[in-house]
Amino acid sequence: MAVKSSSKQKLLSLIDVFEKLTDENNVISTNEIVEELAKRGITAERKSIYADIALLVENGYDIIKVKTPKSGYFLASRNFQLPEIRLIIDAVQSADFITPKKTEELISKIGTLVSEDQFEMLKSQLSISNRVKTLNEEIFYTIDVLNRAIEEKKQVSFSYIRHKIEAGKKIVMASRDFIVNPYALVWSNDHYYLICNNPKYDNLMHTRLDRMRKVKIVDIPARSFEEVSEYKGEFDVADYSNKMFNMFSGKICEIEIVCKNEMLEDIVDRFGENATIRNEDSNRFYLRAEVALSDGLVSWLMQYRNSVYVRKPEELREHLKEKAQEIIDLYN
């Protein structure tokens, strides 16, 4: 039963009605508004609704009055538009470091940013059950702890989980304990990584968050990233990620590769439009870039077979030759 309520409660409930039940395809009349408010325990007269809507409009709510296909009102704009919500939901769906349970929870929360009708339409296009997702329910706790450790410049400890096959051909989980200096979090290749330093070495490493367990802040100041990387003042996550291939670490050096023209889109996608790209001849172009020499880079190059030729460095050329010979030997 509807009861008397304050004007503030009434306005908040009216906002809720517009946000959940209206959009450009779902118009609500004043009579329907009165009924919806009654469901929320708010009593209201039709005359007062007009004044309340005017007050909301005056305070920035984009509520539009229409006469067709029926007379009424709808909320025309929100903080997020439908295509933006679709992008966010698709990102959550594709992130394999988010568990199926948490994926559904997040999508439900994101759905409150559009009308109920719009969210129902989006849900009809979702497919979560068949996606490969982590089962690590600690992931959001892990993110929170790592964020605080990075902000406080403290070390973190954790157990790192990997699969291995026992003698009986059974797959089991093996763990190894680490204490590291954390610097940044990065989402790359559908995985979430912590960029950090093992105090035993003078370089950077990265670990997948979905494989980390029992993450704790250690009350020891973290070593500065300036001591183990090329960065000064601020850790450049974007630059670091661009230099890594499939998140394999390695020595940073300049490479020069010659590519067939049909590879141009792939190269621009990978290195960006500001990459140093020049014509080699009518059929080929060359690229110069600073990247990490690693197995990830070798695998990336080998997928293009004879469409790419490494001009330098010699170390990379030799690595490619060795990998190619290993494949030949395997099939001989």
C-alpha cells in the first residue's frame, strides 16, 4: 500500500522509474508513473508529477515528453549510452581472468546503467557458459591488494600456480612462492598481469593474476623500478606492453624487418601509426622498432613465414634459424 513520503523520497523513486523503465522505445505516462511509485510505497497525484518532472529537468535530467506512439515521457540520455554498455559487457565477457560467477555479477551491475528493456535485449545476445574462464575466485581480492601495494610502494608475497603432468598422466597444480616488487597492472592478450621485479635479479618480470594465490602486502619498501628498467620518474605501462610480444620478457633492442606490402595493416595494428615504416621497394616496406628479444617475438615473426625478413639484429636472425631447424628436425 502506498504511504505518505517526503518529497526527496518521491524524487528519488521517480528517478528510479525513469532509469529502469524508460528509454526511447519505452515511454511512460503520468498514470503509469503514479502506479509505479505506488509499487515503491510512494503516494503521488498526477498533478504533482508534472512539477516533479520539471524539477528533474531543471537539474540536468534529459527527460523528453512525446505524444506518439503514445503520450508520455522517457529518459533520453544517461551517463552511458547503449553501445558503450555493450562494449563494457563484451570486455567483461572476453576477460578470461574473471570467473563465470563474477562475470554474471558484473554484467548484472553494468545492466543497471541502462533501462531494464535495453538490458534484456543485451542479455539475449550474451554467451558466457561456453567461454574459457578462470576458476580463481580470489582475483578481485588480488587486484585490490596489488593496487594498494603499488600505491604504498611495498613488496608483495604470493603463491604462483602452474599445471604439471604427474607420472600417471594426471594433471595437477604445482605452486611456487614469490616475494616481488610490484610496479603496474596491465591487461594484455586477454590476461591480466602484474609487472614486477624479483629482488634476486635486476630485470622486470610479469605474472598472471589468475595464477596468483594468497597475495599479501609485505611491510618492506619496494625497490624502485628505475633500478631495474629504462624508465625514470614514471613507469610507462603502454611503452612496456608495446615492446613485449605475448608478454614474454627479454632484452630490449632495435629490430629492422622487411615485410611484404600485404602485411602493412598487421604491422600498423601491432606497432601503431607512428611506427618507423618506410618503402623498401614497390612490393615491400621495412620497419624499425624497439622490442624485447624473446620467444614471443620469434613466434610472432614465424607466423608470417616468408612474408617477413629480419635484417637485424643478428641475434634474432640466429634465433629464428634455430627455431626453424627445430621444426624441420621434428618432422624428419
